[in-house]
Amino acid sequence: MGGINLDKIRVGIVGYGNLGRGVESAIRQNPDMELAAIFTRRQPESMPSTAKMVHMSEIDNYIGKIDVMILCGGSATDLPEQGPSIASMFHTVDSFDRHAKINEYFDSVDASAKKSGHASVISTGWDPGLFSLNRLLAEAVLPEGKEYTFWGKGVSQGHSDAIRRIQGVNNAVQYTVPNEEAVNLVRKGENPVLSARDKHLRECFVVAEPGEDLSRIEKEITTMPDYFADYETQVHFISAEELQEKHSLMPHGGLVLRSGITGAASKQIIEFGLNLASNPEFTGSVLVAYARAISRFAKEGFVGAKTVFDIPFGYLSPKSAEQLRRELL
Amino acid sequence: MGGINLDKIRVGIVGYGNLGRGVESAIRQNPDMELAAIFTRRQPESMPSTAKMVHMSEIDNYIGKIDVMILCGGSATDLPEQGPSIASMFHTVDSFDRHAKINEYFDSVDASAKKSGHASVISTGWDPGLFSLNRLLAEAVLPEGKEYTFWGKGVSQGHSDAIRRIQGVNNAVQYTVPNEEAVNLVRKGENPVLSARDKHLRECFVVAEPGEDLSRIEKEITTMPDYFADYETQVHFISAEELQEKHSLMPHGGLVLRSGITGAASKQIIEFGLNLASNPEFTGSVLVAYARAISRFAKEGFVGAKTVFDIPFGYLSPKSAEQLRRELL
């Protein structure tokens, strides 16, 4: 017979940017899954993968042949359309990350999945995702306390893009850097009041076009509302070669801390941290674990949308409940 | 009407040692719960609490009047008997922590709860409990990797109790101390091979009965299987006064680290850490959050036993799913 193994979870990837490639490599690390196809809006022939590349317009030909679709498009324009649309044909996993729109997005995916009898998990990854889980856990265990999230050191795509849109900028990479002093105050249980600029620095590596006024570019960056104006921002002008050589990786990470009190005045600190050499590969690995979970929920008859808050950790693992109790509890 | 509020989760505590008192104070921090009674094998009149103290022999008078019993006895002898016995009358939460016996204990509580139509969650707290959850999560996300758990610096009740059971020992406190060098190697992603004794020291402060053979006690400690035999163990004999003065607090904590690889060779580190001024108050706080969860599962019709692996984090919080998505995702 050969070919597709029906016992494996057949996964499709929608969108083949950094995250899509991260999911592709994560699937290879999970023997209970196989990559059935990657869907792209570009020319499938032009895509650099050994996987089966298919144009997005043909996705409905794969109904019944793919168990879970992992949606790797952006949250600004791709997912609001693709989430509900693909949930009408397949079980789905995504990393929708616009916090202010999460309930609206949840409702639209939930309605579509319920109508068509599918199961979806939205907003996975690490923030939203693993960080959200730790915020919830820490708050439930320490109701009297204060929560702190620090991001970095890591590249922010959104902030890098914002710099690249400035006239005279050829390329740029922005690192979000947590303020170590602030982190240490929190770790000591001192519950400091921290503004956005107290918690993070923004460090920018910028390649300018020849002959541009660097001080004008620097000022446009440091005064940019929402992105930089509220932060301590450092701007370094470097060559295109140096940017390529030293700043082309995508590290990231961060910390979720909760500092709480129990009893009379016992200080209790819960800390969750990530130190990631590759942000998209790690995010992809989280999405793949949640693909396993939603595929199991679907097999049990669940239809509709879930978030990480609704999924027991046991569903993320290929091991049986008895094995998990024996090995990991 | 006054008195008991039927909307609140009515909680009972079985056993009033350090953990029982930790649970008592945690219940006060959760307005959706109320402490109905504390059950003890000692003389209820002699117990220093403003709560209602009841002798264990009267526990069956409280069937229908208490929603969840939080079992605060020890894992060595109390819980193997109390777990299944109380699960035949009430929903239960416990912190059973004998790793090697967990499946056997699970099966006995599960059978009793199923037979009587109750719901139980076993082995909660922080290890087993929150640490177990992080081991599972990190392994599911980073299947190619290595997991490290470090405990301390802190008092281990189980190990202290084990010393106290030795003939001729009047009192004892055992500190588990992580090896900082080992922790730092793991954080750097160097994946060291560490035996139990490379990771921790065990430091014991022991008050002996007058006239006992100290070298016999020391040998019984250092050779005790499971608890001490595999570790570098230091034993200090001190006076009852010194133990009271210097070792009566119960700090603890620890780290669960997973160091994994994704893609070609991207190092990814997941770290979960606790820094606890009071171990029993923190453990009590975890038990109380899981009491909320099992009470909800029971309302949904679940009967039988669960572990932390089977419970979505959303069940731990008094907030609605919509509110959790809005505030914490």
C-alpha cells in the first residue's frame, strides 16, 4: 500500500512564511504526524520545500484527506478571513494574536466550526499561548498578587517593519530588551509599579540609504507613537552586511512573573520563562502540539472553537494518560 | 437566612497539620468558597482554629453538606486509606506524592469515586502538580530535548517526616538544596548528564531523643531508600531549641527546565520556577484552585479520578471563559 499512514494525524499548513516553515520542521519531530500538503497563495512551483505544495485555490480538494490545518498567516488580514473559512472545511489551529479582537475572532471561528462539524483551537503559540496559560494558572493559585510580563531579548517583526517604512531606511531589525533591574525587583517580591518604558528598552539596528540625514531618521524612530515614543529607544546605524551577518536570526523569549501573598504575609513567586533561539520554530512547535490536541477533541465528538484555556495538557502529548501519570506526574 | 451561602463551594479539610492550615488560609482568599468544617483525629476542642472542628469519626454526618473535601494527610499512610474511603462520600482533592505508587493510588480512588458517583483529583500541589504540568507541556512542545527538575532550597515535608519516623528521633527538618552550577549549565543549553546526586544536596537538622545512638540514626537516614540513599546527605544533630529558632519556617521552591532543539539546531529553553516563602500555604493554594476545578467537573456530571493532566486551566479560575479570553489570553 505505502504512502499515507492512516494512523497518523494528517496535517496541512496554510501559508509558508517563517511560521509555516517552523511548523514544517516541528511536524518532522513528531512521529505520530505527517505533513500532507502546504497551501500557498504564491506559485506552488516556486516554493523551496520538499513537501507537497498546493495553491490555496485548491484547498477544498483536500477535504477528508487532511485532519488538521495549521494556519500560519498573519493576524491583521489573513486570519480574520481564513480562520472561519477554513474551519468550515477542516479542524484548525492558529496563532491569532490581536488581543483586543480575540473574543470576536473566537466567535466567528466557533460559529463556522459548529455549523460544519469541525473543531478549532485559536490563539496558540507562546503569547498568546503558553504565557497566557501561565498568567491564568498563577492568578488562580495566587489571587492576591500582581502579574508582570516581560518580552525579549528578541526581534519584534512589527517594530522592525515600522522602522523599514520610514523614508530613507533600507532595512532594520528591532530588539525588545527587558530591563533587568525591573525584572529583579519583581523577582524579589517588591511589586514595583512599572510603566511600559520601565519594563523594556527598544534597540534598533538600521541600514540607511546612502546620503540620508541620519539624525532625521533617528528622530522619526524615537518619536514614533505607539511603537517607540513611550520607550527608551537606542538607534544604531550599521551596514547592510553587518545587519545580515549579526542580526538575521530570530531569537526571542520573555518572562511571566506573578508575585503574590498567602497567609499573613508569605511572599510567593511563580515564574515562567522562554529563551528561544528561533521564535518561529518554537511557535510552530506549540501549534503542532495543539494540532494533536484538537484532533483528539474532534475524535471525541467536540465541535466548535477552543483556546489553550480549554485544553488539558494531557491532550498535547502522544502518550497515554496512564503513561503520563507514571512518567511525568 | 444567613449562615451558609449555597452559591459558594463548600469545602472541608481533612487533617489539620501545616498543609491543612495552608488550605484554611487559601480558602479565605477565594470569595467563591467557604470553609464548612475541618476534620481531625485529635480532640477537636483542642485545635487552634476559629473554624468548625469536627472529629474524623463524624465525617459521614457531613455527606450532602460539603462539596469538596481537601485531604491534607500524608502520602505514606493517611492517603492510601483516606483517599478511596472519603471519595466514596465526597468529591476530593489531594496531594498524594509517592511517584512510584501514583497509578495504583489513582486506580483505587478512581474505582471508589466511580462506584459512589463522585469526582476526585489526585496528586495536586506543586510537585507533583505544577511541576508535572510543566514537564508535560515542555516535552510535548520540544520532543527532542532533555528535562531537568531542581528542588529547593527548601524544606521537604516528606523527607522531614521520613526522618521523624526513625526510632529515637524527636524532630527533624530536611532542606533540599539545588546545585547552582548544574542549574547554570542547563540554562545555557549544554544538556549535561546529571545524576540525582549531581543536582541536589540533602541537608538534615535532627533532634535526637536523649541517650540515642546518633551514628545509628545518621546511618538510617543516609541509607534510606528512595528518600536519601541516592543523594549527598548531610546530617546535623541540634537541640530542640535551635531547631525551633532557626528552622521553623517552611520556604521552598525549585525549577523545571527543558532544553530542546528545533529545526537544524536552534536551542530552545523553557523554564518554570517557584520561589516560595511558605511551602504549605502555596501547596494549599494549589489544592484550593483544584477544588474549584473538580467541583465544576462534578457539576458537569464527571465521576471518577483525574490528575492535573486532565484538567484545563480554565477550570481553575472563577472567571468565565469569555472573561479569561478577554483578560488573560
